Amino acid sequence: MSQEIAVVGTAEFTTGFRLAGVREFRNVPEEDKPEDLDDAVRDVFDTDDVGIIVMHADDLDYLSRSVRETVETSVEPTVVTIGGGAGGSSGMREQIKRAIGIDLMDQDEGANE
């Protein structure tokens, strides 16, 4: 069974992913994030065929403690945050390592020696 990618965020954030073919998304207007973002994230977590959830890193600040903990510790689906300037490539590296259990960058470096 194939896994889907889901995107959660503002319409401006999700539009590019939708144009790239992502079919699972939850739009939450900026002004509604404090009230509605938790529900949108929970809804995606409850969708059986979602393997990766993409969110803007700044949106983590809007999540309740329990939902944020779920997002930060979830392996399947894996939550990937982009933007926000925090973490950079090392943050993405850690997210990939957590998702698949190995450090791909470490293997690439060893192959070039």
C-alpha cells in the first residue's frame, strides 16, 4: 500500500504542494491557527494512508503541548517541517534519520572516500 503526503498550513503554503500533485491537505487560515491547527493536524494523523506530513516550522508554535509532542515524536507518519530558518539542513537530516532509521548523509560521505 502506498503512502500519501499530506500538507497542513495556510492556503499560500499548501498551494505549491497541491500543484505538485499532493492530494491530502488541510488549509488553516493564518487568523484561525490558534483555534483550528490542532484539529487539522489530528485529522491528518487519523488518515490511514498518510506517511509524511509537511508543515511550516513556524506553525509548531500554534500547536498545543500534546499535539506538538505527537508531531515531534511520531515516526509514522513522519512530520517534516520546512521554513522558519531554524534547523536548516541539519534539522532535515535528523527528520530523515528518525523516519527511516539511518543517516543517509553519513553513508554518502563514506562512499566518496
